[in-house]
Amino acid sequence: MFVLELTYTAPLDRIDAALPEHRAWVDAHFATGAFLASGPKQPRDGGIILALGEDRTKIEEMVASDPFTVAGVADYTITEFVATRTAPTLEEHRRQPPS
């Protein structure tokens, strides 16, 4: 599982101009089951996406296709983690800790 943290690198007017395409990109990944949750940070200086995946390279490719990345208005920090404890609704994504 991955935490994708976006940090805006441009003024909010440029973020807002790219927002409809970014939201369509996010929606497409929710439709495939790749994303579990997403939303803006508070204060509004970026966002967070909780993503499923086993392959960091594929996640990096996904992030590179985000309209925010393409427009050069946000940078990503990608953090991979093993979800060893979850709420019941996320139980299917729970994993054993690496040995």
C-alpha cells in the first residue's frame, strides 16, 4: 500500500485550472480499485491519496501521468507501507509484517 502526498508547487489559480483533469484522473483510478481514499490537505497546500499496489514502479508511472504532474503544479512523495492493522472495512488489504 502507498501513501501519495502531493505538495503544490504553483499558485492556487494554476492548481484550480488543472483540477478538473486531476479529478478525472483520480476518478479513473478509483474505478479500477487502485485508490482507497483521497482529498486535499488542510491547509490547502497539496493532497493525500491512499493507493493499493505491490509494485513501486507502477505507482511511480501512475503518479507521472497525473495532470498535476504533467502541468508541473505539484510534486509527489511516495511512501510505501505494510498495512498490518486496519479497520474492518479495509481488512482485505491487511498484510503480515515482513520478516
